[in-house]
Amino acid sequence: MHGTPKLRSLRGRRVLITSGPTREDLDPVRTLTNRSTGAMGIELARAFRDVGAQVQLVLGGDLPAPWGVETLRVRSAQQMLEACEARWADSDGLVAAAAVADQRPEALAPEKVKKGDGPETLVLVRTPDILARLSAARRADQWVLGFAAESEKHLEQAAAKLVKKGLDAVLVNDVQDGRAFGAQANTLTPVTAQGPHPPLGPLAKDQLARAVVQWWAHRLEARES
Ligand code: CTP
Ligand code: CA
């Protein structure tokens, strides 16, 4: 018999979510960032909230914080890491939706750099991998979801990230033709140790976030029963 599928609850679960771009400053007026807005992470925060989870959102970028979600605003990758580390022990799971800048300028100039001042090349250093660090520090009862946007071999790359960062699932977006960033409808394919799952979407970001939450709640339920 077919009917409306049962809506799964995550009542009382504590979920830590990273979202948005990070910003890495060069001087008081210049910054390195990316085109992520944080919209998907905000929709995920809402979707987890709506099934009863206690959400803590660590948010970069300019979008307003969602109602009913404890939100901490951060700027750099280092700040995002510190905010997450302070909250990780009290969380049941992590959803890493942030578009973290992989590099930052080696030096932060205290004053605005003038045209004639410096070398013409920018020296960059790696930022911390927040997802990898939290995953490495996790307890057996904690779960970790990552995201990936890939322009080629998206399933293989997602599988590689799953193993490398020790994740429960990677939700991968195929960005070949400019979808994902600001697009109306998106598709995410969950990849777990069992391989790729049927894609979620194409759906608008709010609906897609609900689909991700239901997919994961279903897996958690199966895992815990
Ligand atoms: N991530 C993170 N901290 C970083 C970089 C990435 O927490 N410094 C998280 C993202 O939030 C995402 C996942 O790791 O959930 C994958 O991000 P992605 O940029 O696809 O992977 P990278 O490991 O940075 O590899 P690359 O950019 O080279 O593909
Ligand atoms: Ca990256």
C-alpha cells in the first residue's frame, strides 16, 4: 500500500552545521573568499530544526541566521574551526556544508597595502580542514556528513573524500555546467561505504535539505535498530 512516507524525527539530537564561505583577509580592506552564499547550509539547519533537532550553526557570509537555530557568525577558517571544536563534544553529529577557503594569505597586513608596496605575488598557506579535524576527534557514537561539489568524476572524488576524512557519507553535487552555486534546483548524490545511493533531487534548496535530512534520519534509524 502506498501513502505519504513516514516523516522521521530527530527529536533531541544535537547537530552541528557549518555553512557559508569563509573569508581570509589580506589587509583591512581586502579578502579572499568564494562564491558560496551559505544558503544550502541554512536550509539544512532549518530542515534539521523542523524535525526536532537542536541545531548549532557556525556560519560564514552575509545571509541572515535562520530563526530557531543557535547561530555563531565566523569569518576565517581558523575561527570556524575553533567554534566547531568548542561545540563538538556536545554534538551527536556534524554536517559540514561550509565552503571553506583552502588557502589563506601567509601574512595579514595591519594597514592597507599600497600599490607600490609589496611583491606582486601572493603567498598562500593551507587553512585547517575542519571536517577532517572533527572527524578524527570523534567518538564512536558521533556521525559526520561531508559535502562536495565536483566538476569531474564526482562519484569517485566523493568516495575518495569519504575514506580520506573518515566520513559516514558525502553528499556530492555535480557542478559540470555551473549548477549548485546560486542555482534554483540542485541534485545531491549520497555516497557511503556501500557506494553511491540514488540521487536526491533535482529539488529547490529547501526541499533538497528536507530530503537530505530524511535520507540521513532513515539511515540513522536503521543503524541504531
Ligand atoms: N572542508 C572543511 N574544511 C576545509 C575544507 C573542506 O571542513 N578546510 C569540508 C567541506 O565543508 C566539505 C568537505 O570538507 O564538507 C569537502 O570539501 P571540498 O572542498 O570538496 O574538499 P577538500 O578536502 O578541500 O578538497 P579539494 O578542494 O581539493 O577538492
Ligand atoms: Ca576545498
